[in-house]
Amino acid sequence: MALEQSQYRLQARKNEDILPSHEQLTAFLDSPKRAGRKETHRDDLKYYQDFYAAVQEFVVLRKRGNRTMPYQDALQYDVLDRSGLFTPGVRSAVEHFKYYRQALSEIDLKKPSVFIRSAEEEIARLRAAKKDDAARIDRLQRMIDERKRDMDAQRKRWSALQTELNAILAAVGVELEAIRKHCEASIGALVDLQVGKKAENRMVEDIKNHFKDQVRDSLQHGPVTKEFLESVKATVARLSKQISLQLLEDLFVMTGLYESVHDYAAASLKQLAPLLEQLAVRPRTDLEADKDFFSRAEQALVAVLAGFRIEIRSPAAIPKDPEHEGILLDTRWDMLDRLFPGKTSGS
């Protein structure tokens, strides 16, 4: 049975009026978080980025049919890739959230409001009938109108940023729940594979077919001895037993990896729950309250991405067979391809 693969993509809306270009986003991520400090916005995502880069490197090698990576590493990166956790969508969502949150923090309605109020009070004290006062009134009025246009533009930007930030936060919550459910289903499928023995039977059949081909090749050069056939039979039996043990260990390791991602997604959802619950009921007319809310949301998202820890279960020691290590390893790789056919989630 092939496991259903993850094909999640974040569906947060994108407002082209505030969407940063690649260059703008890169410059922001590489900029210091605080003046005079070396720590950049990108540093917040370094732990996640390192995992993401390793997973994407594996995806590229896998698409090329490259099997030079240690098999246990391949098991790890394959599960992490197909879990949907380390995808361009997840990374991009948090990067854009940080960018928009910073943009929101730069909106200032207080200064122009104070200026307008002060200018209007001064106009009230002036006399339009006096030539000098009239010129002063005209100049102040033009400055007031300019501040009002600026405030209107900033309010529109505030609304657009608010919408994007809400959408991204909600989308991350949906994504984490999808990852949790996918891992749950994958764990069940792996358990079924262990019970049903379909994968085991297929791998044993691959071993048998390999040696059948070997015997046919030998027959092309003449008769084969009874001792040779008995030796091949014994080798097939031994390798069949060994590949069955290795399959159980591989499934054991993969199940543990899916459990790690499942538990991480569940814990992350719990961590984000108070913020997600506020999305529908939170008043959206207070700029300072918005700044505080999304600042806390950014901290929570960064903590989520930095909080992933993976615990790989060490496989049991299985007797080695140096002479036939190649066929055993190829059979395990073929099993991995059959379990997860088609495109990977990161491709």
C-alpha cells in the first residue's frame, strides 16, 4: 500500500500593493533586528532554515535518482519532506509575516494627528482678514491636508497589513493541523504495512528475482551444479530473512519520525491556540493593540519554527552481509520509492 503523500500549500491571500519583491524581502531578512546589534531577522529562522536546506538538498538528489546519501539519513529527510513541515510555503509564510509585522510597527498615526490638532488650533487664533495671517492660514491648511492624505494612506496600509497578517497566522494553523493529520494517517499506514506484510513479501520477491536472473545468466554459459543451486537457495533464504528484519527496523524508524513531527505539530497548535482564537473576536480598530498582538504572534511563530527537535530511534543491530550489501541496500531504496511514489511535497 502506498502512503498518501503530503501536498499542502499555504493559501494565505496576497495583496500585491504590499507584497514585497524578492529583493525587498531579502534585504529585510538580512537587516539587523535592532539598531547597533548584529542579530538579523533571518537569524530567527536559522534552525528551521538549516533543516529546510538539508531536506531540499535530499529532494534534489532524490529527483536525480542519486542514492549516495546514507540510507538512514534518507529515511529521516524523506519523512520530514513528506510530512509537509519543511516546505517553501511554511518558510515563506513566516518570512512574510515578519516583514509585514515590521511594516505595521512603522505606521504612526499619532504624529500627524498631533500636528493637525496643533495647526487647527493655530488657525483658530489667526484672522483671515489680515494679509500675513491669511498666508499663514493657507500654508497651515495645505500642511493639514497633506497630513490627512498621509493618514488615509497609512490607514489603508494598516488595514491591508492587518488582513495579510491575520490570513498568514490562520493559514499556519491550518497547515499545522493538516501536517498533524497527515502524520497520523501515515503512522496508521506504516502499522498496516507491518501487519499485512505486503512490503515484506515484495522485497523478498525482489531478492528472489535478483538471484533467478543470476542463475539464468550462469546458464547462458553452460550447466550449473547442484551445489551452486543449493548455495543460491541458501543465500536467498538468508537474505530474505535479513531484508525482512531490516524492513521492520526501517518502518520502526519511520514511524518514530512521523510521531515526532505529529507531536510537534500538535504542541505547536496548542501554543498558537490563544492567538488563533482571538482572530475572529479581536477588535481591529486599535493600532497599538494590533502592533502588540502581531508582535506576540511573530514571537510565537518564531518559537514554533525554532522548537522542532527530532529524535531518531536507533535501529537494532542486524548482522551484516558484506558480500550482498549492495542488493540489500538497493532493495530498501526500492521499497522507499514504492512507499512514496510520485512527487515529494517539497518539489
